[in-house]
Amino acid sequence: MAGERDAVRERLPVGATAAGRPRAPRLDQPRPPRRRILPEWDPDAFGRLSERIARFLGTGRFIVWMTVVIILWVLWNVSAPEALRFDEYPFIFLTLALSLQASYAAPLILLAQNRQDDRDRVNLEQDRKQNERSIADTEYLTREVAALRIGLGEVATRDWIRSELQDLVKELELRQNGHKEQHGPYAAMRTERPPGRDADDR
């Protein structure tokens, strides 16, 4: 019996159950790598290359070199011997080369612009967050300054202490002047009994 079961298992394909249905893929194991028909490339590296090309196409150096090449091309195909000419007067090959260059330059420039737009979007988002943090910090500092002003309103200032001391000095001077008047040379005259007091006492 065991030998027959082993023989049946050997006849079944890998991943198939006894009922003939393929076994479901296990979720705890990674999927086997798929074979890709198209070649793989790094989008970031391709984007950097497109930015370099677009940056070079937008310089004066590229325009000068392209003008020099076109002039030499036309002069060679006009003035050179017929056996050495590779592009006769309509300059079809030159037109094809310039068209091919334009057809590749336009998508590269668009790709570089898209990457620049993405960077600008990220920079704007960071600037917006930074502005929000700055506004929050400014509001916090404003509240702290207002609280300090309220607290300082209840603290004795130098001018207030000076005015209080001046009032105390004036009050002391008035008291000293009043004390001198009570104990001065005319104090006995002020303390004598009135003249009608003795008659009443009698």
C-alpha cells in the first residue's frame, strides 16, 4: 500500500493535490521572480540624464556647435568633389538628423520639466510647513510677551517707588515741622490757660 501511494505521488505534478487541483500559493513565502521581457532601467538615473541633456540643449554652446556643424555640412556637400559628397543639395540626411534630434529633445525637455515641477512642489510643501511653524512660534512668543507685560504691570517700577518715597519724605517733613511747632518757643503761650478759666474755677 505504501509503495502504491508513493507511485501515485510521483505521477502527480508538483503543486497538485490528490484531486488534481493545483495547490494555492502560500502566503508565508515570497513569490518567485518573474521574467521580464522589457529591459529594466533606473528611472532616477534616466531622469538625471534627461536633465543634463535638457540643460545642455538650453545653452548657447549647443547652439554654436550645432550652427558650426550645419555650416560645415552644407559647405562640404556643396563644394567638395561629387565622390566625397554624402548628402546632396536637398540635404535630406541633414533634415532627417535634425528631425530626429528634435523628436528626442522634446520628450527629454518635458521629462526634465516634470522632474523640476516635482521638486518645486516638494519645496513649496516644505516652505508651507516652515511658514506654518514660524506662524505658530510667532503666536506663542506674542502670547508670552503679553503675559510678561501683564505680569510687569503688577511689579513696582522705579518711577512708582520714587514717587512713593517722595510722598513719604514730604509726610515726614510735615510731621517734623508740626513737632517743632508744638515744642518751639511759643509752645508755652499756646499751652496757657485761657483768662476766663481761673474765674470759673473760683
